[in-house]
Amino acid sequence: MAELAGERPFPPGEYPVVVVGSGPGGLQSSYCLSRLGVEHAVLSRDEEPGGMFRLCPIYERLLSWTKPDAPFEPGTREYEWYDHNSLVAEEPENQASVVPFMNRSYMVPSRREMEQGLASFAEMAGVRVRYGCSWESTHRETDGRLLLKTSDGEYRCRAAVFAIGVTEPWKSPIPGIEAVPHYVEAGRPETYQGKRVFVIGKRNSGFELADGLLPWAKQILLGSPRPVDTSVIALSSVRVRYLQPYEDAGLGGGTFALDVALERIERTARGYRVVGSGTTREGSLDLEVDEVIAATGFGTPLRDLGNQCGVRTVAQGRIPTMTPYWESDSGSGIYFAGNASQGAAGLRKHGVGAASAAVHGFRYNARVMARHLTRTHLGISPPMERVGGDLVEFLLAEATRAPELWTQKSYLARVVREDGESEVLPLADWLDHPTPGSSAVAVEMNAEGEIYPAIYAERDGEVRECLLPPSALNRFEGEEYLREARSVCSRS
Amino acid sequence: MAEDLAERLSRFNLFSDLGRPHLEAIADPDRERWFSDGERILRRGMSGGGFYVVLDGEASVQVRGSELGRLRSGDFFGEVSTLLGVDPTADVVADGPLHCLEIPGPKLEAFLLDYPRVMLRMLQTEARRLQEALEWRS
């Protein structure tokens, strides 16, 4: 609920931690810090929660599912796997916040339903935000603390979490692209009625545009140098919609996905001229079109974090480089949450990437990040879980049920130390710095799409990997499976 | 404007036969990877590794912490374990910030078949390594 006038929380001053942003990354980070008892301020330039979901996806349909009815009840930990859009909480009543807003016309929520779900989470879970407070610049004090200057005044903190999205429109450096509107500036689908449209880019945002324009445009052409990787599009639950424009050519529908390196784009009296060379097939391309839209991606709006605080960036300044705990690797105490947490790529075993660019991945990153920040910068040990009983049985139960292991494959791992204390950690970091005698489990996927648990064990200074077999219905438990697991692990 | 990735690739022996459109197709931002100092890119005995070309920075090839070799801009690694379907026999560790191009293991075969000129260049490099190893033994 919006704070009453004159009751805005978090006036300028000193806080242990400051969180910037009120999208899903900011809300989840604040929730997790609160659960650890960490005092912090949350600042947002917006007037209400939701972040980029207040505006995007521009054609209103999200990529990831929320299944209102599932094998597990909303509110349980297991249900999180069936709901990729709600933020996660420890109280059942604060879980599954998107579900009540779904009208069930599709298992993928609309932008508006998502926005409502996020606002509901903020209200129910009591995430307070100072809205209308714009972060403007950053400085490092001589004592190492961070100083954030905002439209409301100055904030000092020991660590800051930037949950600012990957929202800054970015265009690839093609001569003439300046005149082309970016994805975020594209008009409503009906404004393209009867037009020939060239979309630069063949990734999600390109196909979202094409899907939206199919009922309106005269012809749609999508172009970028690299062929479409249908296996990447297929990872999204809207693949049927996105593959429609891709397969339209084969059906004779007049839409084409071109593998083309663009040389230049020129304005003409009627529209644009697009010039390039084929990549997969040789040949030159010279097209007259009515409209061009650049679906060429986004960057992180880092403001002065690079110049003032030494945050190193890559990809033409679009992505900050970070540790496996999402802390800038060149700016201590500067953390990233939300979509920007994709900057920590993890192991990418068999080329399988983490889901950190989506809510269902980064909501778990935020939980691990909050613990790391608390431990490293505030000197407070977050509570550990205690594991008793049979270790292999526990690890396999986690592989069967833990939503964070399922959505962050080969990325987040359940770690159990020799003394039985347990927590979820980034697999990459634990592999490189395991405590003696500790064990870990991750859910992994190979090139054939088989899903299986991997158990890792540190013994005598070396980590051994033990890959277990896949299982029907993905149940890695029961006496028979356990027997096989013990046998496989004793051999490796 | 800074040199773009396609231009950089064109100066590497591995990609030196390719024209600009093909280089742009290979230089996809999705394939770029960054590693911090001390991070491991390949891990000895761990499944699921990929093929990497060093774009910027240096890496150290290690077994149990002792260095067997160094990798610099234009060098590549991970092809042996990927092509043979076995786990890497050494660690590759970033020595300072490291920027690489990644072809995931399961995609390497198709990549080499798409760009046979790259495969030939890779084969020449492997032949040179074999020759050096044989010279060392004789």
C-alpha cells in the first residue's frame, strides 16, 4: 500500500545497506535482508512497485509460466517451481502472489497481472520503499563506505544493492541505426497495419515484436548475423508463439528470419533502405521497407558506478563484471540483484545457462546474495540449517524438491558442511573454495536434455563429481534410486 | 569506436580465413564470457565443459596448482575434452580479468562443420602441438 503523504520511509542518512530499485530484484533483496534482520533503506525513482514490468513486455505477454493449479499447493516450497513469476517468501501467505491475479486465459501472465502480483507481494510482505527518490550519483568515502546522492539527499552505507534492471536500450553499432526506434519505442501493433517491417535481432524481443505484428503487418523480416537458435527460444514457455513467426516462412506466410550482417540503414522518402550481406548463405541484401525496429538488447543503467567507484564493465559497458556472489569484482560492497545478476554466469555445464535474467532465477540469487552481504560486510553470521540423518538421502531429497536447484541448474547448489550445517551457495564458488569434508548437490542437464542430480564431495583437498542417472518423473528418491546412487558415488 | 569483436576475431589465426559476415555471425554477444582473477574456466575432472577462445587477458593451465602452460589472446582451449567427450585433465584459471568466446561443448561439432576453414586451422594447431610433443620425446 502506498505510504501516506508525509510518511515516506527511509529519509536521507546512514544505513547499513541501501537497496536501489523497486522491481522484482529490489523487492526480493529487501525481503531477504529483512528476514536476516538487516536494517536497510530501499529507494526507487518510480512511484510504485513493479520496475520494468510497469512497461514491459511492450506487447503485454510474459515469457514464463505461472500454473495456478499444480501438483503442489501454492504456498509450499515445491509449488515455486510451477510459479516462475511470484517472488519467494518464507510465510506461505506471502508466496504465489501472482496467482490470484491470473485470469487463466493462458498459463503465462500478462504484464498487468505480473505488476499486480508484485505490488501485492510488496504490500503483504511489508516491503517498504521510498518512492520518488532518484539515485543520481555515487562516491566512495575515505573510510570505504558508499555515498549515494539522490533527489532527496545523501545516503551512506557499508554495502549497496543495485537492482536497477537491464533496462537501458542498447543498439548494435550499425551505421544509420540512430534513426531507427528501439524495441521500447515500438508503436502498438495496429500502427504497423499494412506495412513491411524489418526487425533487427532474432532473440526474444525480436520474436515478441514479430508475434505481435503478425496479425497487422504486410510483411515481417527479422535479421541478424547469427542463425536462430531454436533450442534457446524453446526454453521459454511462449516458444509456440515465438516460433510462429520463425516457421511462418515455411508455411508460405511471407515472414522471413534472415541471417544477415547489416552494413547500413538509410532513410528514404517512404521509409528505410536496409543493406547487408548474408552469413549462413552468401549473397547481398538490399531491401526497401516501411519501418525498422531495433530489437538489439539492453544494458544495465550503471550511471557513474564505473567512473566513481571503479565498477568494471564489459560488453561495451552494458554488463558489470561480478563475483559468483553478484558483488562487483572491482568495487567492494557493490552488489547487483535482479536481471543484472546474470553478470555472474556460473559454470554453464553443457552450455546450459542460469535463469538469472528471469524472476524465477534471480529471486533465489537474491536470497544467497543477502546472506553473503550480511556475512561479508556486516560481520553477522546468517543462521544455517542443520542436517541430520543420512547425507545422500538428504541431498537427493533436495535434488527432487528444491526449486532453487531446479531453476538454477549447475548454478546454485545445496551445500552441507562436515558438521552438518547447510546452506545454498553458488556452485562455482563452492567448487573453487570448498570447506574440508563438505558435500554439495546440484540439479544438472546435459545436451540430450536429460535432467539428473550431481553430487560433489570434497575429500583430501579435491572435489569429486558424481553424476547420477535421470529418473522417470524426475524423482531422485526411493530405496532403489538411493541404492543406485550410493553405488555410482562409491565408484567415482 | 573501439575495435569490435568481429575485427578482433579476424586477426586470430583460427578465424583468419573468414569474411566479415561470417565473423559477425561468430562474434555474437551471447557467446562472450568474462572471468575474474582466479576464477576457473575449465575444471579438471568436471563434466560439461566447453570450447573457449581467449579474446583478452591471460589464463594459466594447471594441474593441482602447478602451472603447465599459459594461454593468451588468440589461443583456444577445451577442444580436446569436448571432441573426445571426456572430462578436462587440467584446470584453466584466469590470471587477471579474462574475456573469452565460448562455444558450448554440445555445439562445437556443428560449429566446426559450419566453418570447415576454422576446423582446418584448428587441425593445423593440433598438428603443431603433436609435432612439438614428438620432437620433445625424440
